Amino acid sequence: MVGNNLIFWMMKQLKIVFSIAFIFFYACGEDQLNNPTGSTEIPRQVTVKEVVNFNGASIIYYDRPNDENLQYVKAVWTTDDGIEYNQTASFYTDSLLVDGFGEEGSYTVKLYSVSHGQTYSEPVEVTVNPTRPPYMVVHDNLQILPTFMGIRVTAENETGAKLAFRTFKQDQATNEWVEVGTHYTVNPNVEYFNRGHEPDIEQNFRVQVRDKWGHWSPPKDVVCAPWFEMELPKDIFNEIALCNLSGDGSYVPDQTGYALPSNFWGHKMHSWSGSAVSFDRLYDGVIGASGECYHTKPLAPFPQHFTIDLGAQYNLSRFLLWPRNDASNQFRGGHPQIVRIYGASYNGDSPSELVDDINDEEAWLDLGLFYLSRADGSFDPYPGTNDRTAEDNEILANGHEMTLNAIDQPVRYVRVQVIKTFATSLHAGSVQIGEISFFGAN
């Protein structure tokens, strides 16, 4: 009985194998036999319909020939610097992008039809006229301005091109240009700062723009004197407890509709065994200790605020924030992502005179809204604790730097509003900060 069952099972498997083979042969046979892959017949040429030119590139639109032997279309062109490029498009598309041009002008592109057997047709030649390339457009509108301890560089990169900005300073002893930094970006609104230079002394700075094909803009030079800046002394910082819708003290329900547990008792510090969590951990000078941090309750609603008395009046320039030194909360969890900074118009010695309502524009001056992203510019939380890049780790080491809006008056009281963290919830969660620093001048 067992033997009969085994024979029956083997015959059934053979039938399945033969059926699959028959279907495969039938499906492929006609195309493969009548139009064998590897044909050396010359494919028919494409017909160019239109050329659309834009910054440093062009798109060529064409009609495909009715030729089953055509596998793809290949474009070949040489740029102004003598480098030959090529680009291919499958049978199913009707356009090709040609780019990499370092100068505006007329260029010849050759379009080849290529068969399955890699036989090329005679080329169809088409003239393209790319306009001024993005790196030169950016160079044209680039500005170099003095700022605290360095320069501020701004430019409009409307095409979102991938660019590098190299910054140089002229050595006053040798007159040689020394590179002092490189900034990479694809952002349409370019802004970066190069700091660490002597204040109140005129110096020669230079910026050049490079695109991904290695084209360099002419240098743009400026003579300017950076402004004086210092890190504010933290030993005179103090917590200021404000409560009305602020999260600094007692919680007053907002209008988000988020249901809080009945025993919720405000934005107070969360702690655990072995931790040393407190408000003043924000500015104790310790960045690397995971258990020594500012850590609010897990169900505290957003936005959350904290208010600091800086101890004296300052014209503020920058704010640095380090997330808690904990892999589960670095570009994840309680790592702040959207932050707004306010400075109080009141500068007296009595914190009780402060207006509590953060929406009072006369009482609180907007110093800036900031989005703290990963190094690649994205805001998605990392799924794992070991997914960070080397560039992400550099941010964690140096802190998120926020350049504050310039205002006409010094401030003494600062309120930091955390609108969102990298956690998925938009309503509530803990805010976890390792350290903060303020910079400016008094």
C-alpha cells in the first residue's frame, strides 16, 4: 500500500513539472523564436519631437520607431570641459535627460537606437541649449555677511541642486588662501555660518560654489569684521516657573482634545532608579551622562515649555541643544524636533513681573522657529538604535545649532517651546535634553 502511494505521489509531481515546462515554452516560444534575442539587425532611428532647456541641462523628447528589435535609446554628448557623458532610456520611455553642462551654450547630442544584440543605429544629432547652470546662478546671488565670530553665507538655490560651498580666509602673514570649511546642501534657501574667527578685525573671506560634476564658480570675496560673541555663563542661570498653558508649572488643559489620565500632575521631571533628573540638568555642563538630563513625564502634552533667567541681559546670537545621551532617544523618542525660542521684553529683576501668556507678542519676542533634522535633512525617526550615520553622530557631539533672530533689544528671560519630538505622537510625550547653551554679547 505504501509503495502504491509513493508511485502515485511521484507521478503527480512529474505531471506538475511537465505542465510548468509546457506553459513556459508556450508563453516564451513565439516571441523568442520569431524575434530571437541577440539580433544583429540595425534598429530604426528615433524621431526628435522637442527639446526643453533649463539650468545646466536639457530634456529631449522623441518618438520611438515601431521596431521590435529596439531595446533602448542611448544619448552621448560632450560637455564644455571635454568630458563625454552618456545616458540610456528603455524602450518604454520617450525622453532623455542630458546634464552636467558647466556653461550655457549650444551642444550636440547623438541619439542611438540600440538593438537586443547591442547593434547601434546611425546617430540622430540634436542641438540642446542649456541655460546658466545652477552653481553659477547660486554664485550670482550669493551674499557673504559678518556675524558673531565669523561670516553668514546666504544664497537662493531654486533648482535644489546638490552643491558644495567652500569657504576660505586669507592668511594675514602669508596672503595665502586657507580653506576653513565646506558646506553641502540641496536646500533651495541656502544659509550657513562659518565661525571661529577673531572679532572686530577686518579679514578677507572667500566662497566658491561647486556642483556634483566638479565645476567651480569664480571666487566671491568680501572684507568684513566678525562680531564679538561669548558663551553665556551658566552658573547664573535659574529656572523660572510660569504655569498658564506653558507647561512650566501646573498643567491647564488646552484645546487639543487629548485625554490625560486623572492623576496627571503637570510637566514635572520623570525619574527612574539611578537617575539624577532635574531642571538644572539643562545647563550643568554635562552632555554625556544618560541619567543626568532634563526629562519630562512620558504623557506630558505638547507643546512643552521651560523658562530660564539668564542672570543678566544679553544680545543673543545662538542657541545649542544636545539631546539626551541615550541611543533610544537620539533621532528617536524624546529627541526634540520642532523648537521655538522666545525672549521676554521685560528685563527687570522680578520674574513675577513676567507675562505668562506666550501668545502675547508684546511680552514675548519671537527669536526663531527651528526644525532639528537628521544629518540628511529628513525628520523620520530611526527604527533602530544603531541606525545613525557618522554625520548624525557629529550632530550629537556638537549639538543642534540654532541662529536666533536679531532683535533690537537685549533679553534676560528666555522661554524654549518644544512643539514636537521625534516620537510618533503629536499630542504628548517626554522631552529629553542633555544640555543647552546660549551665545551672545552683553
